Amino acid sequence: MRVNASLLLAASLLASNASATALSAPLDSGAAPITPRKAFPDPNYEELEKRGVIDELVNKIVSEIESAVTCVGCQALTTALKGVAHLGDTVFVKVVTAVCSGLKVQDSDVCTGVVATEGPVIAKMLRSMTIGSRTNKVICSSLFGLCDAPDLLPYPGTIPPPAAKQKRTPLSTRSSAKPLKFVHISDTHIDRLYKNGTNTKCNKPICCRPYTPGDDVGKTQNPAGPFGSVGCDTPVTLQQSLYEAIKQTASDADFMIFTGDIIDAALWLQSEEDTVSGMRDMYTRISNSGVAKKVYGVMGNHDTAPVNLFPVSEPETSYGSALPYYNEMAANVEKWVGAKAAKSIKQNSGCYSVVHPGTNLKVISISTNFWYNMNIWAYADNGMDAARDPGNVFKWLTGELQSAEAAGQSAYIIGHMPPGIADALPDYSNYFNKVVTRYSSTIKGMFWGHTHSAEFEITYKDATSRGHQNAIITSYVTSCVTPRSANPVFRVYTVDPASYQILDYDHYYTSIADIAYGSTKKPEWKKLYSAKKVLGPVVNPPLPANAPLSPAFWHNLTVAFENNDGAFQAWFDRKIADFHTAENCDADCKQKEICQMRASSTELSCYKGSISGLVKRDLITSGAAIREVDEYLHRGPRTQHGTLQCGGHMLEVFMKMARDKESIRKIVATGVMGRPVL
Ligand SMILES: *[C@@H]1O[C@H](CO)[C@@H](O)[C@H](O)[C@H]1NC(C)=O
Ligand SMILES: *[C@@H]1O[C@H](CO)[C@@H](O)[C@H](O)[C@H]1NC(C)=O
């Protein structure tokens, strides 16, 4: 996320990414029957046009876009957009759609669908935002990357200090009992409308659907394979193959965690019905496959419609509530987590906890969606002006950890978005870090997805001194099931049954591109590596065979990566499971990657993913800067960090605009005003 320009912004917000959802809208026309959210102040468009109001606004926006390469320009642009938003949701949607389609950010049906669904919430947010406010600055920094981030606000809650005497579970003593085992999958992004034999190289965020007659089976030179293709989301056949592979590999697993994002990236076609039925479909298949005795899931940012939008105040009656998705998740997981946890999902914005039966291990599932910078509701009503705890998630989490500590339990935290990446809003990332640091003796691991790339991040007791003695928690981020831009993976962890420390994990994958259309081959799932076996010998001193993968070990691995480039590059290749890309990691990339491993909070991350972080602002319009940004955008999936996966198109739009202002003027004139291109 980042970018720029606004409108585009919006536009792109939309269009961006990798996001998405939905099923079942008619595919033939490409133009799904999108019902815009209820429009608020909605004056007569024709009347405004007659009075020249629209023309004036468009000119204003275009001129602001031209100068929106600086923080000041970004604020001017948000001012112009706010002006459009005040004319009503309908006008706003028309203007943004015109820019998105005109710039060819995406096909016009994609622009139309995305802007129709997300535009009204963006317009509502802009109407409620004060120009020049801290919220305005956060939008221009976290979302567009054009301002420096404002200073962090203090944590608004209270965190109880440790009791004088704490019950402690033993650390580092490996018990002789049989290890526990659990499976980790993430980011399935299942496309129920995937069609074997359709075009894999379309012009939309995801392909492998018969969008046009030319995309259909027998008509395309690039037919999709029977189990999935690069550029496309997960067909049901691949989903079933995954469950079979897990059953064959880890039938003795005690439970499975799923760190979110069920819905596919056809975000322009999404609807409440499709998202709800998509969630139900995946949970039902998991259940019917018998792949796991228990499944502990989380809410991903794609598991709502429109994508990313989770209102902070519920029930949200006018612009779309997320309650149907919390309710759907609760209904599906109740058989594994029990009635109390299911109720918590509905009452606590998707959050719940469960003590795994027969253990002293509490699994705490949190929703990270209020902390995601693409959740427009985070900014509504000047939401970033004062310190707060949206949905009381921090308060809830603190209570869960406090009671685990009091009971002498160990805890795992599972969630969708890793809190240390640039996608997280800095204040919330910082608050999360404060809470978990306090309870680090209880927390034995944190597990995430979202980035589509396998990573780890270390939490330190003191971020100003990041060494092995201070490393207190490890975040494990697994890569995705969708073959969109990575090979599908699952992980199997082994756990000390007394201390609940992670002993090891095995990382399995299948190379989906091996199975071409028409082939009768089935996916072959193979072990890519065992963590202890390949990483243990890399650190100095080497990790003893019976030692756990402690936070100190992971820190030592980052030191080893600094000194041993071969070991680092091998890790880099494993991030997307040996998926082939031309991407390589030079010295600058390596420094950022290692920095990210040591960042449990966004203010520590070296990935800003923003224009300002990439090039000097005064160079932004020069050819050299444009090339630099272009190169950054076209880096491969290992370093995109979710940030660009979800916002790269915004940046791209901006760069196109910077190069070709005249055509933007024409596009807006034609698309919005209905006048011929001059
Ligand atoms: C995919 O299409 C091919 C060619 O028509 C067919 O042989 C194959 O069975 C199909 N596979 C699946 C999984 O539908
Ligand atoms: C990490 O490295 C330090 C310094 O080399 C060493 O003393 C410590 O034992 C290592 N810790 C682990 C868990 O390997």
C-alpha cells in the first residue's frame, strides 16, 4: 500500500491487489450486477454537471494529482477528494471509476466493481476526516507513503505488571514425552470458479476463469492446469489435494491452525453471499476431509466483502457490516472450539481463545483487521487522531494473556497479518508489541500468514538492544496455499509437550507449474526442508539436536545470514518454496530482509514500501526516480511483503500519472463528463 495519488488511490486501492474475493457473479459480461452501498448525501448528478461543479472538481483533482508527490501534495489531494466525497457517494464513485478505467489500472469491469463496492466507504471516511489532522497524515504516510509517519501515540490501555511470584512453565527442558504436532496452512484464496483449460494470462487480478469467450477452454494459447496455475487462485482440486497430502504426512497431528484469507482475488465481483458461502465451503471441505481433529482458524482481511473493510463500530447498518462474517466463522468452527469461543468470535470482532484439550496450551486467535492500513474504517471519524483500541482487541488480548499467566498456561497467538510489517498501522503495531512483550514468558510462539512468503520475526525485550539475550518471542509466518505467485505449502510443527516450545518444523510444498493442462499427473507434495536440519548447522555455535528453536536461536540465525551469504540466499529461495522467479536479493535487499527479521513492530521495519522511502522526494518526477520505483514494483514475490501485493497497483497508477498528465485530463473529461476525448 502506498501510493499516491489519490484518486487513484482510491482507485487503486481497489484495484490493487491481490486481493480479493467472490464467487458466483456472472462471468460472461464481466460486468457483475454490483449494487452500490446506500448512498448518502447524493445530489442530482446531472444538475451538478450543468452547473459546472463537476468540471471544476475534476480540474482541481487533476492538478492536485500532478503535485501529489510530496506530503503537502498528498494533503492537498485528500482535500480535493474530500470535496468530491461531499458531493455524495454516487459522484465519488463515478469520478474514481473514470480515473481507474481511464488509466487502465485494471479492466473497466474490475474498476467498476471495485469502486462501486469500496468507494462509498472511502467517501464516507473522507467526509469525516479533518484536513491536516493526524489521521490525514497517517493516510498520507501509512497508505500512500508520501508523508513521514507521525510520532506514535501512547498506549491507551493498561497492562498489569507481572505478579511478584509467577507460575512458570519450564523453559528449555525437553521432556521425554511424545512431542505434540500441529499443521499450519494459510492464505488458501480458493477460487470456486476456477476452470481447467481457461486463459492463465488475462488482464485481471486473477485469471483462469472464462471472463471472455477468448479466455475459454479451447480458445486460449495459455490453458490453466487441472490443479492450479501461476496468476490464478486455488482450484478446489488443489484444495482437496492439500488435505489428502496433510492426511498422508501428518495424520497424527493434534490440531491444525489456519491463519486466514479463504476468499479469492476477484475482488471486483464480491458480495456478502459469495463471501459467506466461500467461507462455509472451505470449512465444510476441511471438516469432511477429516484432515484434522481440531482446526483453529483466524479472520483474514479477505474474509469480508468488500475486501478489507471491517467497521470499528458494529452493527454498521448503512455501509456494510462485518458481523455476517464473524457469525459465519463462529458457526463453522464451533465444533472444534466450543460454544464459548464461538460466542466470543461473534462478540469480539472475530477473536477467541481455546485451551487445547489435554494440554496446558491456550491458543489465542486474534483478528488483525482493525490494524490493517487498507481497512478504511480505521481512519473514519478521525480515527487516528487519538490513541484508542478499536474493538477493544488489545484489552481482550491482555485479559486472555493475564488469565493464562495466572493459570500457569502457555499461549500461542495466531492471527492473519504479522504485526511487524509495513501493512500494519504503526500505532497498533506498537501497542501489540507492548502487550506481547509483557507476557513473553507465557507466549511460546506466534503464527501468521498474509505475506504469501515464509518469514520469521523476532520480538526483543528491548528494541534498542536486539541481541540473542534479549530475544523473547518468535513469530512464524508461513507462505500461502494459492499458487498465484508461490508454490503451495503447508507446515508441520513439533512441540515440546511440557514447555510448548517449538522443537522443529517441516515445510512441504508442491510445484504446481509441473502439471500442464491435459496432464493426468497428480500434485506431488514433497518436503522442502526441516528447519532444524538445514538451519541448525548454520548458526555459531550449531544448534544441539535436542534444543528447541528458541527466539535466541532465530536471532543467531540472522547473525549467521549476515556472515554467510549462501545460507541467506538459500533461505530467500525457500520463502516462496523454490517457485521460479528472476528475483534476486542484492546487498540492499538483504539488509532490509534481515532488518525485517528483527522487527516485531513497524517502526523497526526497514520496508516502508513507499515512494518517500524509495527515492528522494525532490527526485520523484525525474526519470531516474521513476525507473527506481518501477524496478521496485517489479521485484518478485519474495520481497513484496504484502504491502505491495495489496497496493502495488496504486503506486503503478501514480507513476503512470506522473508520466502522462495530459492523458489523465482527457480520461477524466471523457469518463466523468461524458465528453469526447479532444
Ligand atoms: C481438465 O481438462 C482436461 C482436458 O479436457 C481433462 O482431461 C481433465 O480431466 C480435466 N481435469 C480436471 C481436474 O478437471
Ligand atoms: C547464540 O549465540 C550466542 C553467541 O554466539 C551463544 O552464546 C548462544 O548460546 C547462542 N544461542 C543459541 C540458542 O544458540
